[in-house]
Amino acid sequence: MTRDDWIREYRQHSGSWQAVVGVYAVLVGAMVLSGYMMVG
């Protein structure tokens, strides 16, 4: 999925906080993972 897909999903489910939390968790996880990849 691209970032645009995530934004589209987020807007479709903007009423449901679970979706918001899920999207943020995935984005943060991806950033942390890529950070570890660069450091390692």
C-alpha cells in the first residue's frame, strides 16, 4: 500500500478511532523499522 492508499483509508474510516490508531501504529512501526535498517 502506498501512503495515498493509507490516507484514503483513513478518510473513509475517519469516524472510527480504531482505524486511526491502526494507521498511526503501522506508520510509526514502518518509520521505526526503516530507521533500524539505516542504522544497522
